[in-house]
Amino acid sequence: EAQAFDKLALLDETLEPAGASTKRAQKLSAIVPQSSGLLTISSVKSGEEPSEHENPNQMSSTSQEETELQAEVGTHAGAVQTRAQAWVKSQIVETSWFDTLMTLVIVLNSVLMGAYTNWLVGNIEATEPVFYFVTEKLFAAIFATELILRLFTYRTRFLRVSEWHWNLFDMIVVSLQIAEEVSGL
């Protein structure tokens, strides 16, 4: 909560002219994280939520200020998220080292799947070695992380880019692999 306030206060300082009123800073201190994960403004007057019996059409100037501040906080949070997306995109997802790494992981996974299949043919009744069990889970986690990074970066464009068919294929394969891992637990 304190870190979120510090970040928002810093953003507010960069967007507000010097000498802005302290009232705005006091209201920023009323920001509390809710269970939904969104930032909202708590009641500045009493620290309580508005009564259910209050007429929603009769908005006081304080609640209008709170609404405006809440919208501004949402804008700040959106700017932080956009910067995070841009960083992940430029520093991870769209780099040649990331593509090379994921290609190597796919090749290594294929080799290990072939070795495991070969081992199964000769050891039908044997218990699966721990090595194969662990590497299967590890590869599932790596591929899920890659998919999450790409979804975070591209969001709705994930299935609208020129490689949309590969993205869809990747999403199906990773989803099936995760479903298999979860059902095997």
C-alpha cells in the first residue's frame, strides 16, 4: 500500500504544477487497494463507505472531487501499466535473445520428449524417473511464462498480428499442456 502511494505521489508530482494544493496530496493518502486489485478512493470525511440510503443523484462537491481524483489515479495506474508493457515488449518479448532462448527450449523439450518416449518403450511397467517428471513440469512453466509475457505485451492484438495463427497454436498447445499437468496432480 505504501509503495503504491509513493508511486502515485511521484506521478502526481510530475503531472501537477509546483505549489499545488496540499488538499490533493491529502486525498492521495486516502487511496486504498481493494480486493479487486483496483485502486479506489476511501471516504475522506469519515473513513466509511457511503450509506446505501443516500441519493446517488445528490453528489456533494467532495464526492465529485473524489470521483475526479479516482479517475486521475486510474489514469496514472494505466500509464504505469503501459510503461510496464512497453518495457516487457522492448526488453524481453521482441528481442532476438528471447526468440533464440525460446527456440532452444522448444528443441530441448523435443529432444527430451523423444528420449522419454524411447525410455517408455523399453520400460513399460517401470515407474517414471524423477528427471522426466521434473523436466516436464519445468517446460510447462517456461512455456506458460512465455505465453503470459506475450499476452501481457500484446493483449487483444495477440490474435490480430500477422503471426496470429502461430499465437493461437501456441495458446492451444500450452493450454493443453497445463491442463495435462493439472489433471496429473
